[in-house]
Amino acid sequence: NAGVMQNPRHLVRRRGQEARLRCSPMKGHSHVYWYRQLPEEGLKFMVYLQKENIIDESGMPKERFSAEFPKEGPSILRIQQVVRGDSAAYFCASSPLGGVRGEQFFGPGTRLTVL
Amino acid sequence: KQEVTQIPAALSVPEGENLVLNCSFTDSAIYNLQWFRQDPGKGLTSLLLIQSSQREQTSGRLNASLDKSSGRSTLYIAASQPGDSATYLCAVCITQGGSEKLVFGKGTKLTVNP
């Protein structure tokens, strides 16, 4: 059973471009979470999704950021018009039952650098 | 608002020592607590998960305890090895209005010297 997969592992964008980060959860997992780790900071929750539903996006910046988890295919975190402050490691986690009863399993992360 | 604090921020020990990493959280209303390991430039590896009803979990040389009422958890590493060098993260799972999320501490950076 492959783990959580994220791609790309490294992404470089210039200011104003769009960044699309992809996350494929573990097989059989229907809960996906995105976290962001800024330099020298702890991981911060961004968004929690189930298939075709956004459950909680309270950690997402109000503008430029969006996330989806379609019925088929990976979850996508999309950042429009990137700025230098978006440079960070973005981690995806998945869980089969939800974190309350099960573990969250993390992917290797996507490291975004904005020039 | 739930806040998680990890002490110390960094720790350097000689190989073979037993050591304890500390984690505290401000709100005892948690559902579980996870300890993770993060190597530089890498993702997170789950080490131990303790449900709120449990007091401790063990895996190999690792033992994690949880005292929910006092808002504390410890990760005990026995007979440390250079390969244990990494950043150790503590995270509590909380629920809010039908959602659930992990709240992380900033981690303890451990260096085990040969």
C-alpha cells in the first residue's frame, strides 16, 4: 500500500504565477488535510476535505488559495498570484476514518519557492 | 485556542543516553496526540499515537505518555543513537464544529553525537 503521494516535490514560481500542488491519499483514505510549514515555524492547518466536500477551510488565507478533492483524482491545493510570503513546505495528510479515531499519515511535502 | 509547546527547542546528547522530550497543550479537550519525526527537507513520520483514553504507548525504544488533565505528554527515547537525530513534533487532534485538525508544536531538534 503506497503512502501519501505529493507532487511536485519542489516547485519554483515567479511572483504572480499560479502554483498547483497535488496530493494522492493512501488507498482507501477519504479524508485529506493540508498543512503549511513556514520557515522556522510549526505546521499550521489549512484545510480539511472529504471527497467532493470542503469540511473546514478555516486555516486558508482568505484570498488566492483554494482546495479541492474531486470524486476521481488527487486533491489539489491551488495558489493564485503567488507572493514571496507563500514560500513554504506544504504537506498533505490522509486518514481513513478521520483524525478523531485514526492517525493522519503525511506525504513528503511540496516545497514551494517564490522568486 | 489550543496551543502546543515543546521544550526544549533543541537538545544535544551523546550516543547511548536516555532522554525525554516534553510537550504541553493548553486545552485538555483533545481526541488524540501524535508524536512525529521530521528529517531535514523530508516529510513527517508518525512514531506513536495515543488516544485520549490511553496513558501511554510504546514502540521499540520509544515510549510516549499522556496526562490529559494536566495537558502534558512526554516522549522517552531509550539508548539514543545517531540515527535518532531529527526534529520531533508533537501534535494534538482537536475537533471544532464538525471539523478536526492537528495542532502542532514547533518541535524539538535532537542531535545524538557518536
